[in-house]
Amino acid sequence: MDVLEILKSRRSVRQYSEEQISKEFLEKIVDAARFSPTARNVQPWEFIVITQAPILKKLGDLAENARFLAQAKACIAVFCADTKYYLEDGCAATCNILLAATALGVGSCWVAGDKKLYCEEVAKLLNVPVTYKLVSLVALGYPKSKESFHIAQKRGLKEVIHWEKLKDGKRE
């Protein structure tokens, strides 16, 4: 699958089969994340791979919109040192995680981290110092079925592309 195909085929998956994800695949996914763009090459990220069911369940309990984490086969928690561009760097790494998972046939779903009420509890659970910010939790697992994919309608290219300036934009 080429990169443009991967970009267009990535979907949020919240229902997973019982099949485990190999350590090799999890390492490939994190390896792709570490090659993400980073402001000033700071690379502020740390990636925590969680595969133990009790911890996945606890994460699902903590993140109110991510109960499905309890059924995931893995989760990658993306933490970044509190640098000027930690959020941009961590989000770029999260995107690479999602795309690498898609390339390997693994379903994924981005769970928000930054500024959520559960960030501190997640950091405590995963033994992360207070000098790091939770950017995201990425649930991973092989899709249970085609119905496991959340198919979001995307706006058409002609609706979102603008040349030189925003057409009909009004500045107040």
C-alpha cells in the first residue's frame, strides 16, 4: 500500500478481534513515530506501549470517551517533555502511529490526552514524571469486522481547498 492509499484508508477502529499484535509490529509502529517531524529536532517524546489487560481496562475507566481501550490489544501512550512545541511534536508522532498501524493492517483510534482531566491519573498509572504531558493514547487492535470501522464522511476537496486566500472569508 502506498502512502497516499494509507492516508485515505485510515479509519478509527473501536472494536477489536481477539488476535494479539506481535511485539515486532508494535516496535515498527513506535519506530515510525520516532521519525516524526519535531520542532528544532527536540524529539520530546516518550512512547509507552501497554499490552496488559488490567492496565488497558484501567485506562478505559479513566478516559471517559475511550471505554473501548479495555478491549484493545495494545495502547501507545504518547508523552512529551513540557517543551515549547510539545503538542505539535506529540501530535505529529501520533499521526505516524496511526498511519504505521494502518500500513500493517492494525486498527487504531486516537484518544485525546492534552488538557483532559484524566491526564494526571494516566501519568501516575504509567509512572510518568510531572514534567511530561500526555498528548494521546492510541488504542490498537485488529478490527473485529468491517463494521468496526468508523466511516466518517470527508468534505470534498473543492469544499476545503482555497487558492491564495479564503474565498468568501470574513474577518471581524
